[in-house]
Amino acid sequence: MAIGPTPARRGTGAATRSLIRVARYTATRLVAILATMVVAVYIVILIANMGGHVDVIRKAQIREGVGMFFLNNPDVQMMPAEERVALMDQIVALEEERLGLNTPFMIRSFTYLRNALTLNLGRAEQLFSDSGSRQVRLILLERLPPTLYLMFTGQILLFFTAVFTALYLSQRYASTLDRILVALAPTSAAPAWFYGIFLILIFAAVLKVMPFGGMVATPPPAETWRYALSLLKHLVLPVTAIMMGAVFQAIYFWRTFFLIFSREDYVEMAKAKGLSSRTVERRYILRPTLPAIVTAFAFMVIALWTGAIVLETVFRWPGLGRLLWQAIGLYDTPVIVGAQVIYAYLLAMTVFVLEIVYAILDPRVGVGGRSEQ
Amino acid sequence: MSSWRARFQELSRYPSAVAGGAIIMLLVLLAVYALIGLGQTRAVTLWRGGEGVWELNPRQAPPAWLNFFLKVKRPPTMLLGSASSPELKDREDFEGGDADITITFPVDFQYDEFPREVAVFMTADFKALSPHVSFTWRTPDGREYPLLGQRLRAKDAYRISQDRRVTEMFGREAHIGMFAEPGSDPPRPLKGRYELVVDGVVFEPESDFEVSFVLYGQLHGLAGTDHMRRDITVALIWGAPIAMAFGLLAAVGSTLTTLLLAAIAAWYRGWVDGLIQRLNEVFLIVPGLVVLIMVGMLYSRSIWVILGVVIFMGIFTGIRTFRAMFLQVKEAPYVEAARAYGASNPRIVFLYLVPRVIPVLVPQFVTLIPGFVFLEATLAVLGLGDPILPTWGKVLNDAFSNGALYAGHYYWVLAPASLLMFTGLGFAMLGFALDRVFNPRLREQ
């Protein structure tokens, strides 16, 4: 009884310390990522408006709006031509001033930045949200859940499949399965949408066992469980495509990584102690390599986010990517710029979450480069 | 030098490297053929030619070699012309300058399905009096059908399939009725030797006309045709140099600039290093593909502009690995020696640091190529392909927007897709092997 509480207290003390460490780290990183995010969105705005392209579009819109107003106004129609033109110029100039289009771009760009960061993204030119709104923000937010649903399922499945297969292979070096999976690694050169085409061709067009695309059957089933089943069924092919596009390369790289680490002395030591291979894998190989694997995974996920644009198009998945594709077809610039901002947010969040995971996994991570030990 | 040779020998021991190298060689040959045999002007004219250039091709026909694998043989496109085979033409001159011209086109039809369309194209050469022609269709069992009789314009076309009177005469679509066994229902083609006889009269001594007879097949050419009757082979061939050039230039451009920037960051440290590192973090968050989409929408879809943006976006990504390497190299004795005898900063960066890391660069940049090749295809599939050049991605895009998978036109998707796949696999396999040779830590014992 006298000895008991001491290690326990030490344990809670360590836990609190590490909690403080992670919290402090989280706060610093959050600030840093937000700052990065602001710069990234500002760069996007600069690209979008390079040479005043967006301004030209907006000015044309104003002129068109005024023109339409004139066309429907019999009083204006009766005016002499010069007077009408003068009036039109006057109204257009007034409208441009109201929208701040005649202030210098450098000043305006910060207004744009503020609007973008607060998701005040303006109105779409062609597209509507399903609820009938023209607000770009509503259109984009409405499409976000399907994208998140698809990507999270794909990413989580990808991570766990790759890590555990790699771990398994690292213990069975040069076995037949190992050789096969290593030989398959170059297939990850092709993106997910590319495998999507083949999957659709085989399972939807030829075998007719899977749907061609979409998120639920049309018409959507009424019962909840049928609806869920339909959702799952429509998820199979796109998620398989995501897996095929990345999993073999991930397995290959991580397997090599595990192989290098499994030759460390402490692993040999653990094996010599007679620990089960499962314990050795989890505690002695996986634990120290996880931070590096999470970093590698972060890069993969970033590539996946943008890859999703075409994947969703190929599978007619009603998410952000397909929206973006529709916006391209309709030349709907506000939606495209808005999607850009949303994607920047998504990437920033991904980086942030993975950095936090990294901090939890790696005890050496401290604030400002100081290590706790 | 000998270390490079040793590495090459070691590389040739990897089967994947040999296979990858072979694929790349084939692609290079295809690209060379495209540049020399086809040429950009011709490829572009052919691809943008539209109906005028491709009027002798059927629409959306699978490749002709499909017949090898089919039990029910489908007719390929058959083209007969009096200009190319003058022996089919028979001319009998009369006094006063008139002449009878008879052209007989024999068609050996041994297929189990019907052609898509039947048409006749004519060019006539005359001064004032235009020739008159009439067409007769003879079947293997001796039936004879009179088709149209008409005066010829200088350039004329008779689309038999669209002639309502012929359709009424057979009681079914003209191109089916012409080849069907009489009374068969559903229509069954009658195999054997058919003849299209063109009886013409010219009214001037110098006057003449040429006829070409086209049976639009259900199959066509090496790679089939698309919705605009274009031969897909053109885009498949011309896509090779485009894909190779885009992939190579993008990979070289982005890795070299990244390398240089990393060297500068590692050498100067301080605020330069800080700025470059922050920019790297910023560009991690800027979604590259969406920026490319925006550029394609707002500025230019030219593949070279896109290439420039790709390189620009790639400058800051992956800078960390190189920077870490340079930080190590920087401490090497030979760099210290260079500094001691007073070498300038740029001299050290360009001549001492950068060359040192090149061997590590080689595998990395080979593995990067497929990503860029697919990036071009990705943009094309999104409808942002180069507006002029035919590329693999654009064929895929055409196939998608015309519902090729739903309609069962698999050839249309499979041909460009497998070429993309081969290119990707070729570079990736070579890259993986190179990686093992150049980075011995990864090598398998």
C-alpha cells in the first residue's frame, strides 16, 4: 500500500504534462496554420484577379444588369439615344462605386480576403443550391457532406489497410505476398479517378452488379435502412478507386520503413525476450515509426483532396468536386473561386488535425523546438 | 563515370527497370513517329478538321481488329473509288462529244451484320453541261434495284441511307434493305458479291466524273472513331509526344527549381530560409489542381501556360527533404575548403551544393513524371484540355461527355486509358528501381 500510489501519481502527472504539452502545441499550431491560411487565400485571390479578370467580369455583370433594367423600363426606352447612354454610364459608375470597384486593387484585395475568409463568397452566376439559393456559400456547404463522407471513408480505410498490411509484410519479408505487393507499387502512379473508369467499366457496365455512380439510388428508398444500404452500395466503387490509387505505394513505402526499423537493436532484444510477434509489431516497430507515417499520410491525403474533384465527376458523386466540374462547364467564376477557398480550408484542417495527431504520437514534439526530455 | 556505369549495370538486373525502360523506349519511338510521320500541323488539322475531313468515316465505330474476337462478324468500313482504281471505269465515246461512262463497284460482303450507312460521293469535271448519272444496286441473287438518277454538280454527295424513296422501296432502312435477305424478319444479311453500277452520260468531250462508294462499317481502323467521325488513332499517336513532353518538362522544371531553392535556403539560412519554409507551408494549403482549374478558366488553356503554372506550383512542394540534405552537405569538408579559399556564395550553391544532390534527384524525378502525365489527363477530363492539340486526356473527355461507358463504346475509353496506364507504369517501374539503386538504404538484400 505504501508503494502503490507513487507510480500512479507519477502516471497522472506525466499524463497532465503531456496534455499541457499537446494543448500548448495545438494553440501555437492553430495560430500558425491560420496565418498560413490567410496568406494562401490571399495568393488565391491574387491569382484569381491577376490582370483584373474578376473585375472585368464583375463590371460586365453590372453593365448587363443595368442594361436589363433599361430594357424593361419603358420610360428609359422613350429617351433619346445619347441621353440613355449617358444615364447608363452614370448608373454603372454609381454601382461600381457602391461595390468599391474603383478603389485601387491592393485595397480591394483585402476586402476580398476578408470576404473569402468569412466565407462571404458572393452569388453564383448560373448554379443554384438544391434549396434554390444563389449564395455560393450555401451551394458549397450543401455539397460538403457528400465529399466528406466519401473522403473520410476512403482515407481512414486507406490508412489502416496500408499500415497493417505493411506491418504484416515487414515480418514476412520476401514472401510471395510481399513480392506481389511490391511489384504492384508502381500502379499507384495512376490517380483514383483513373481506376474509377475501369471499375465502372467492369462492375457497372459489363457485370451490372454495381451502380454507375451517384450517391443513392434514384428514386431514393423511403426506409432508413434501405437508404443506408443504398448509400453503402454506392460508396463501394469510389472508395475502391481511392484505395487502388494509393494503397500499394503506401504499403510499399511503409513496409520499407518498417523493415529498416525492425532491424534496430531494441527490436532484436524484444524478439530475444520472447515477446509475441504481435507485441513486437505494435509496440516496438509501429509505435516509434507512427509519427513519420502520419507525416507521409498527410501528404497523401492532400493529394487525395484535389484528386477527389475528378473522382467525383467520374462517379457523379454530388460533392464539391462535381460541383466544381459543373461550375467549369457553366463558366461560373464565383463558385470556382469559392470552391478554391473551401478546399484551402479543408487542406488547412487536414494539416492541422494530422499535426495534432503527430504531437500526440511523438513525445519529442514540444513548443518552439524545445523537447520535454 | 564508372559509378554511373555500375549503377546502370545494377539497374539492368531489376526486371521492373528493364520493363519500364522498354515501355519508355516504345513511347519515345511513338513520339518520334508522331513528330516526323504526322507533324503537328497535320495532326491538328486532322483533329480539328470536323466533318469535311472525316466524312468517309462512320461515327463511333469500334476498331476493325475486333472482328478477330467476334463470332458475329461486323462489317468494317469499305471504300471504293473510281479515281484510285480506274479499272472499274468503262468509257464509251460517241460522235458529237457525248460519252457513256459505266462504273461498277463490286462489294464482297461476308459479314453477319449490316453497315451503318451507305453513301456515294462524286466530283464532276465539266464546262457548261453537267453529266447525268443513275445508280443501280445488284444483289448476289440477281435482284436489281434502281436508285437515284441525277445531274451532277462539281462536288456532289448522294447519301443513299437518307433517301426516303429507297427506304420506301425496301420497306426498311436503305442500308439494311440493300443487304438483307428478302422477307427475312428480323433482317438477316445476305452474303455474297454485290454490285453498285453507276451509269453516267457526259455531254462534253473533256468532261468526266469520279465516284467513290462508301459503306460505313460498324468497325473502323486501328482504334475506331469518335462522335465526330474522327479517327482516334490520330489523337492516340499525337498524345504520346505531348504526354512525354509535358511529364518530362514539368518534372525537370519543378524538381530543379525546388532543388535550387532548397540549396539557397540551406546555404543562406536566416530570413531567406524562414521565408522559403513559410512559402512551402503556404503552398501546401493552396489546392494546386483548383488553381490550375482557375487558370484554365480565366486565362489560358494552352498546355504550355498550364505547364508553367504546374512548375510554379511545384517549386515549393517537397522542399524539406532537399533542404535537410543540403544542411548535411553544407558541413562537408570540401564545402568548407571552398569557403576557405574564398569562393562566392552563388558559386558554392551552384557548383558545390546542387551537383552533389543530383544522384538523389534522378529517381525522384522519374517517379514524378507519371503524376504530371496524369495531371494533364485530369485537366483534360475536366474539360480544360488544350483547345488545339489532340491528347489522350481529351479523347477520354470526349468519351465521357458522350456517355461512352453507358452506351457500351468501351474501345473509346480503353485505348487512351491503357496508353496513359502504360506511360505511368513505365516511368513508375523505372523510378522505383532507380530509387533502390540510388538510395541503398531502401535496397533489398
